[in-house]
Amino acid sequence: MPTQREGNADILVGKMDGALRRASTVITSAASDKASSPSAAAADDSKVAEAAAGQGTKKPNKHGMDYMMRSFVAGGLAGCAAKTTVAPLDRVKILFQTSNPQFAKYTGSWVGMGRALRDIYAQHGVVGLFRGHSATLLKIYPYAAIKFVAYEQYRALIIGAKHQETWIRRFSAGALAGLTSVLFTYPLEVIRVRLAFETGVRSTSLIGLCKKIYHEHPMPKAAPAAVHSSSAVVRGVAGAVVTTAQAVAPRSGIINFYRGFSTTMLGMIPYAGMSFLTHDTIGDVFRSPLLRKHATLPQPANAPADKSAPLRAWAELTAGGISGAVSQTISYPLEVIRRRMQVAGAVGDGRRLRIAETAGLIFKERGLSGFFVGLTIGYVKIVPMAAVSFYTYERTKTMLGI
């Protein structure tokens, strides 16, 4: 019995010794192969290092809810900061654009702008300079937030990679973002303009103004004079068509909050498109090898892998200011037409005018220069506003890690 056990033990030891010998042979051959190909080993080590370094800078999912919410917060704060900076100038610009009788004499000069600010301050104090600003903030936060979120989304869809960045893709992403934001926030813009337009001593509350706009009835248009046929049947049919159209078309209600909306849509395409296109293009110039050293900051530790180096304060403000000036120049005539359409219920006979009719009225009153009334103060307002907006947005994005 002991002899049999000793024989079994010898067999087991022999098997273990053979396994150890084979394992030693495999390890030795692997080590020699690795030593004979140091480049392969170095490649493996670099991959590990890259993986470890990339854990903190993964490419963000721009379509994810977390990224969209952070971008929404950054965009809203950027819009509020920018609008608060230029609120008094915005009030004067609206008064000039809408040909307010009390301030029409001040249009067309820097001195007039100063006198208008002085008159508003003398009559209503600091509160008068910020009249309508509460409605502005209610409108601008969702407007700016939706605009920047939409731009990030459209940009990710239209510009999939760095080599696909072209001026037409950037312009398209910006234009679509502007259209998306204005679609949701236009009624608040109408309320803001009407609050800023009122200059009487007796002010209207926000709720009272909303009720007033809602219940405004535009004056019915006269039957078209083009129908001069002697046939009573033709005249009867034409009259019936006009009557039916007037009965079907909304004459009050929610539609009153969308006065000038078609003009806004037309004006937003060049404005938002050129704004984002110009900002991103100038940003590329500042990040070029020639200016990179002086215009960019070190990449933050929490920056996403695909994010460009942040610009210094002066460079970011410059890019934003130039983008505001370019976009304002291109879209300003349509903005003047839109403002006149928005206050149609507060001046004149209340008749709802179309784009062509409003443009004809402006041209008849002041000629071609009427489409650029207030452009000077528009520059004074839009340049710092766009600069502060883009600067605040980019810095807030960095703070939020996106």
C-alpha cells in the first residue's frame, strides 16, 4: 500500500514538473520575441498611455441630454449678460426704428442718441432706461439658450468632422439655429418691443399689455378696386371672396403676437448665419500658427478631446464684436421693417401691413435711408452685445466642462 502511494506521488510530481517546464519555455520565448521587436513593445506601451490619458478627455456626446442641458444653461446666461449690458441703447434704438413721434427729432446723429437717453432719464429715471428689460430677460434666456443648443446640434449633424468644416456648412448651422430659436420665442419679442415703444407717463403693466395686444382688431381692408366689370355676377363673386377671406382670417388673438414674424424669419437667416460663421472664422484666424501664441490659452484639464484651444479674453471679445457688426449690417433693413410691423397696433389705423406694404411706407417717408435709421446706435449696441454673448458662452462652457 505505501509503495503504491509513493508510485502515484512520483507520477503526480512528474506531471507538475512537465507543466512547469512547458510554461517556462513559453515565457522565455515570449520574452525573447518582445526583446527582438522593441518597436512593437513601444507601440503597446503608447497605446496604454493614450488610453489612460484619454479617459479624462473623451469626445462628448453632443446629442446627449447632459450636454444639451449644460449648453442650455451657458447659452441662457450669455444672452442675459449681453442684453443687460446694452439695455439702455436697445431702448433708444427701438424708439428710433419705430419712428416714435417724441424721439423722431433725435434720429440720425450721435448727439441725438445722447439727448434721447438724457430725455428718458429726465422723465423716468434709471427705470425708464431699462423699460421692457424684464420682458427682455424673459425672452432672451430661452432665445439664447435654444439658439446655442440648436447650433451645437445642427453643427454636429452638418459638420461631422473637422475636414468637413466649410463656410456654407457653418452658415447653414447658424441660420437653422436662429430660425429654431425665434420660432419659440417671438411672442415675447413683440411684448418687449411694445413695452419699449410706450413713452407715456402712465405705464401699462405686462399683463395689461398682453391683453391689449390679444384683443387688438386690425382695420378691415377695402374690397379690391381692380374689379371694374359691369357684370353684377362678377362683382358679387368678388365681394363674396373678400368677405369670406376676412371672415376666415384671424383678426385678433394669438396671431397678434406674431406680427412681423415672416420678416423675422427672413432676417434671421442672414443674421444668425453670418454671426456664427464670422465668429468661428475669426476664431480660426486667431488659432492659426502665426497668432496662436498670443491669442490662445492653454487647454483646460477638463476640456473635451475635440474642443479647440480657448481664446484669450481680447481675442474672444474681438471675434464676437466683429461677428455682430457684420451680421447687423446685412440684416438691418429687414429688422427695421419687422419693428414697424410689430408696433402696427400702437400707431396709425391699426391695419395689419404686409412686408411689401411696410417697406413701401418706410421708403415713402424717408427714402432708402429709412431702412438704416438707427444703424449707428445699432453698431454701438450690437458690437458689445455679441462680444459679451460669445465670451460668456465660451467661458461658461469651459466652467461646465463641455
